Amino acid sequence: MEDLQKEFGMSYLFIAHDLSVVYHISQRIAVMYLGSMVEIGSADAVYFEPTHPYSRALISSVPEPDPTRRNKKRIVLQGDIPTPLNKPSGCAFRTRCPMAQQSCAEAVPQTVLKNSGALVACPHVG
Ligand code: SF4
């Protein structure tokens, strides 16, 4: 795929759940939850410095083959994924978000440029 990309100057939209593969193949990564984009940025920013609470949980679940880096803490989300046909009000991730606040139920968060250089749909993180 990388050879074809170089030869023909192509772009790919690569959709997968294996984030280590996504990182390997991507220049930019977008993270989606219940059909909405919650974070988008360079592959390095999203993979090594995830900002949105859902991105952090996803990245924390990637198995680490390097034994010297296995001390990272896994974030285990509680609760079930809501149906996309009846999303929670406000931030759709709020029913499973460890940082959820009362205000998260009131409005859908807009994406904002964060310190990592990624656009992130959460007003409560850096
Ligand atoms: S807006 Fe609230 S519920 Fe949504 S990700 Fe941010 S802190 Fe969590």
C-alpha cells in the first residue's frame, strides 16, 4: 500500500480498530465515537499524546511489545456503548467518560485546536 501511495501520489482512508497498524500506516489519525469525530491530528500527536478522553482510553489499550515501556496504565471504560439511534444528549461519550461533568450533557462539544496540535471535541482537556 505504501509503495502504491508513493508511485501514484494517492491518499488512503484506512479504517481499522488495530491502532498500532493505524499508526504505522497513517500520517493523520481521526478518532470517532458513535459516528462523530472526537479527535483528529498528526499520527504522532494522536498516538503518543492523545487528548480526548476516548482517544486516551483507546491508545492505552494498545499492547506494548517493548518490556521497558509496559508500565503504562490501561484505562478501562465502564458501561456499555449507547445505541447510535439514541445518543446521549450533549457529548455522546459522557455516559462512559471518566471526566464527565454536568455541563457535558448540555451541548455537543465543538472541536478546538489543543496543545498537541490536534483538533479535539472536549472543552475539559488541554
Ligand atoms: S465533553 Fe465531557 S463527557 Fe465529553 S469527553 Fe469531554 S469531559 Fe468527557
